Amino acid sequence: MGTRLVVFFDQAEKKGGIGAQVKLAMLTKMSSKKAADAPDSLENIKLFEESIAKL
């Protein structure tokens, strides 16, 4: 579960380090741990795509 969502945290780290990961967590209201346990639903993927675009 959440394998695609965790990739967004990797992308955020490449974009701006830990600060970008924290901002992604704030935008999605989901930590990387929670993302790993969450389903890779279309709704979650859309939320992460929109949030990563804001970084």
C-alpha cells in the first residue's frame, strides 16, 4: 500500500530536502509513514500530484 505515495516524498526531497518533505506533509495532511500505509487511490494520488506541483 502507498508505494506510489511514498515516491512523492522522494521527489520532494530531491526538490528541496527535508523542508520540502515537511511542506508536502502539511499540504497533504499525511506524513510519509501514513502515506506508506495509505492506499494508492486515485484521490490520494491526485492530492499528492497537486501538492508536489506547489513545491
